[in-house]
Amino acid sequence: MDLHWYLRQIEEVIVRTLMEFDVDSRRDEEHTGVWVDNKKIAAMGVSSARWINTYGFAVNVDVELKEEGRGVDKRVIVPCGIEGRGVTLLRRVSEERTGGSGGVCPTVEEVGKVVVRCFGEVFGVDMVHGDEIQSR
């Protein structure tokens, strides 16, 4: 097992999580993360120092890409510096799947609970229930 294996496992957690919400996502052999079509839906990072690993990942669930009065154009977001690719959201994928007619987007809390379960499955560990997952 090495760092690449670890990243692939985290990607698998996210792919399985998105499957629970009927989203067909995949890994990319060249670029770390999880993709829907040619758009990144989840990013991750890992740090390893003194035999301690820390990791983080973000699944784009329902993010407003425009700040009031600032109008951030999502087309200028280049995921991890990868030209020619964009970003997407679980909400947007749900809307596209239903033709824009009331696609229901799960909450961050709902997605988080599935992530925890899938993490346990992928890594073969029992997950211990702690504090409730909260969105910021």
C-alpha cells in the first residue's frame, strides 16, 4: 500500500457515495479526483509527515458559485489547474438527469452519512458514530 493506493481508495469512497444518489462518476487515470463526464465533482488532498497521514476531500454538493455583488463566473474555475475541464455540482447533475424538472439534491448531511458508510466499506473498518455531521 502506498499513497497512490490510498488516493484511489478515497476516490472509490466518493464514487460509491455518488452511486447512492444515482450519479455515474469515475476516476481519471491522469488526474486525481472524481469526475462526471469531463467535470470534476470531487477533489482531494493528502499529506503525510512523520508517519501520520491527514487527508481531506470535498464533494461539490450544492454550492453557489456567485457571491452577491461579485459574480464569480464558474467558467474561470480551472479544477486543480487542469485546462479544458470544468467543475460540477451534485445539484446540477440531479437537475440535468431530470431535465431540470425538480431534481432533488441531497443535503450535505445526507451525503456525509453515505460517505461515512462507504468509507467503512472501502477500507474494511467499522465506523464509530461521533458528533453529527454539520455543514458550515
